Amino acid sequence: MKRGERYAVLTRSLRHRPRDVAWLAAWSAVEALPALVSGWAIAEAISHFLAGRTAGAFGWLSLLALAALAGACGTRQATVRLGALVEPLRDELVGRIVAGALASSMGTAKPPDTDAVARMTHQAEIVRDSFASVLSVARRFVFTAGSTLIGLFTLVPSVFPYVIPPLAASVLILRLLLRPFAARQRRLVIGEELVANSAAKAVSGLRDVTACGAEDLVLAGLSDRITEQAEAVRSVARVGSARVLCIAAGGWLPLLLVLAATPSMVRHGIAPARIIGAIAYISGSLRGALSTLSQGVGAGLVRLLVTLDRILEASTMPTTPAVDSVSVHRPGTHGGQDVGGNLRLRGVTFGYGRYAEPIIRDLSIDIASGTHLAIVGPSGIGKSSLACLVAGMLEPTAGEILLDGVPIARYPARSLPQKRVLIPQEAYVFAGTLAENIQYLRDADQPADWEVDAAADAVGLGPLVSRLGGYQAIINPVGLSAGERQLIALTRAYLSRAPVAILDEATCHLDAAAEQRAEAAFARRPGTLIVVAHRISSALRAERILVLDGNQAQAGEHESLLAGSAMYRELVGYWMAASRPDTAPAPASAPAR
């Protein structure tokens, strides 16, 4: 594992978000205000009390209280900014983990290693949490220690030789402990994987173990793994306890030295109140910052680096071929989460029949995860055919469609519903309960009641649920309107785990307000949204629009397509005219919706 790759992964989210980094630094400075003010406030308050100036003393204490309130506000805001920096790291790691597991499974007879993915996903959470902890500890130490030293040396400059050398020694001790601590932490992480793997094998083969009478042998092997893991935990604890030297050197030794030098400083004219303020700086802010550093960086940084190494060793990112034609990209990911759903079409051509004229010709397009894409064009141009091709229900005559880096034709039919969901114009509803209709794409992972309620509320199914009498109501498809059937199908798709949602005129029987609500819900849903638009409003809500005109597909935003696509201008003109009630019916040659 190259160290450069490790640090590139860790710093990528920081480099790409300079504004969040700047705000984090600014709020961290605000958070450190109590450390800057504390010694001065205590020293001045004592001086005023001794001089009988009670009002002045309470003024300084009030200043300290205001600094504490500002620090609390800074802590809250810094935590928010910290989340914006660490979440993209988790998203990237999960993508690498899944891509690596898929890559290792392709071309072999073995099934995908789902146990490994589960373990590595857990490790991604560890990296995310550890990265957040290390960033938080580092920023607090830098700003708190910096503010403390500024306050200390402006209050009592003569304490410099009593504080800086022990502080440097403390940081050096912590640095020397990192290597042995990292070695033991790596052993601990690997041990966790071995215990999980041994337990999984024992459980999966329990019937054969019992049939062969090998219970004692398997139990002994598992017991050995657990014993080794327990020793690894004790070893980490032993090395971790040595971090108390860091606090002793940087937190307690300066305090003892200053106390020992107090008589000399008093003889040289330094007021006792100022010495008390210096002691407050050392025993409070400085020692607290060192304690946080030794506990957070010592454990958090080591666990972060070791676990990240394990992830990067076991996962690889697939290479990305260049695209020379239409590309549709969305910067970043949906809500900071990359849940999959990257689509690539390479030279896709499709026609109904061997000698039929292709309705889609040599289409190459990238649709990044999180994109909201609208597909527009006149009737018969191939919009629904393209939706079916992307969903894997039709095979292209030529070219290739890749979903998350894998040709969609290589996905088994039974696994496609977990990757994409297609809602056609005529929604499918079967006789049974409403709950069965909206939950059957989650058979292996039944949604919680709150998930069902949230999905129904988001899509707009709530009034129908109330009218029918709840989710356990028996429904008859014949007794439902076309719009009600579409709402049920939309809720079903919204509840699914599929990262790609394809709405093929799936809201055409809803009014404009209901359509807007449903499409807005799917736009907020993590993953990729593809809408075959039948109203101009659907196209305007999309981030990108793909225009099919039978010759050269064009992609872009609304304004650029108005300027560069005659077909899009004609469609928009027709839509706008059709939306005005005083407009005469469109001629037969007008593009149909």
C-alpha cells in the first residue's frame, strides 16, 4: 500500500471543499476563545478583587462567560462543517469496496463475496468516524494550544522556558508511540476479520459439522481465534496506556516547573495574580488539549490509518474508458452519498427486427450516480425503448450498456430489481393488500412502518391510503383509477433499494401538482433518476435533458438546448401551446406527448 494513495484518499474531500475547510477553521477559532481569555480573565479578576474593585472583577468574569458562550456556538458550527468534510470520504470508500468485490467476482465461478463486502462496509464506517475524530482532535489541539500559548506568553512571558520544552517532549513521545501502537492496532483489525470469517464458516457449515461429529474441533479452532483476538485487545491497551507519559510531560511537568519558579518570578516583580492566571492556562486549557490529542490522535489516527490500509488493499477502483460523444454529468453526488447507479451507454443501437431501421443509433452517454435526467422527443422516436434498454428489458442490436461498471446483460434477471426499477405508463397493480402492492420489491428486506409512511407521504399516496382504510385494505385494480394505480407503483418504486429509478411517463395520469410532488420525491431519493417527460415541467425540473430526434441525440440544460436543438424548440413550443386552455388543438403532425 502506497502511503501517497492513503493520504490522497484522506485529503481529497478537504482539497475539493476549501470553503468548508475555511469555515471549519473560522469556527474552530471561535471555539478556542475561552482558552484565549481564561488566564487573563482569572488574573485580572483576582487583581481587581484584591484591590477592592468588585465591579471590574465581575466584568472580567462576565467576559469569560461570554467567551464560553461563543465557544459553545463555535463547537456546534464546527461540528456541522466537519460533517460536510467527512461524509464524502465514507461515500468514496463504500464505492471502492463494492467495486472491488464485484471486480474480484467477475469472470469466476464463485458467487460475490457478500460477507467481505459487509465486513469492509463496517470498516468504512470506522474510517469515517475515525477521520472525523482525528480532524476534530487536530483542529481543537491546534487552535486551543495556540490560543493558550498566545494568552500565556502575553500574560507572563517569563514562563516560556518552563512550557515549550516539555510541550515539545510530549508531542515527541506521542509520535514515538504511534509505530508500535499501529502494529498492534493492525493485528487487532485483522483479528476482527479472522474471527468474523471463522464464525461465518462455522455457522454456514453447521449441518455438515454436526453430521461429521466435528463440533469439538471447530469449536477449538474458533476458540483459538477468539483467544488471539483477546490478546490483541490487551496488547493495544498496554501500549495505549503509555500515552499517559504524553500528558505527564506536557501537562503536569510545566505546572510543577512554574510552581517551583514562582518565588523567583515574584521577586522579579511578577504579580501573584498573573502567576495564578498562567497556572490556569497550563492546568486547564493546555493540559486539556494535550489529553484530547493523546487520546484522540493516539487511538483514532492509528485506527484510521490501519483500517484504511485494509480497505485499500482489498478494493480496487475500475478504470474508466473515455467517452467521445454525449456526456451527462452531475458534479458531486446526491446528498453527499454515492449509492451506485452509474450508467454508461457505449455506441448503443437498437431496432425492432433484423432488417428494421434503428430507432436508436450509436448513442453514447454517461449518466453519473445522482443525476436527474429527462428524456424528450416526439412519439415513436424511441424514448420508451431507451428506457427499457437501460432497464435491461431489451438488448441493444449493437453497443453496450454498463450499470456501475458491469454490462447490464451480465446481471442475472433475479438481481436486476435490486439495481433498477422501471415504472411504465400503465402501472401494474395486483389484487391483494395495499401493503403487499407497495412492498413486494422489498421481500428480502421488509421496510419499517415509518419507511412506508415516509414513502407514501413523499409520493402523495397518503389520501388514497386513508380512503382505502389503511395499508392492509384489500384492493381491486379494476376499482382504481389510472392515476391511483400510478401512485401505488410510484410508492413501490420509491421504497425499493434500486439505485436507478426510471419513470417512463409514469405520472401521465396525475395532475401537474401531483406529478411535481412525485418527481420531486424521486429527485430527493438517493440514486439516479431518469424521466421520460410528457410535460415541459418535467424537463424543466431535470438537471440535464436528453433530446432524441432520430438522428443525433443532444444533451444539455434547458437554455442551451433551446439555442442549439431545433427539435427541442419545437417540443417546447408545442408543450407551451398545449398548456394554454384557449389554444386550438394541435395538428396531427405536431409532436405527440
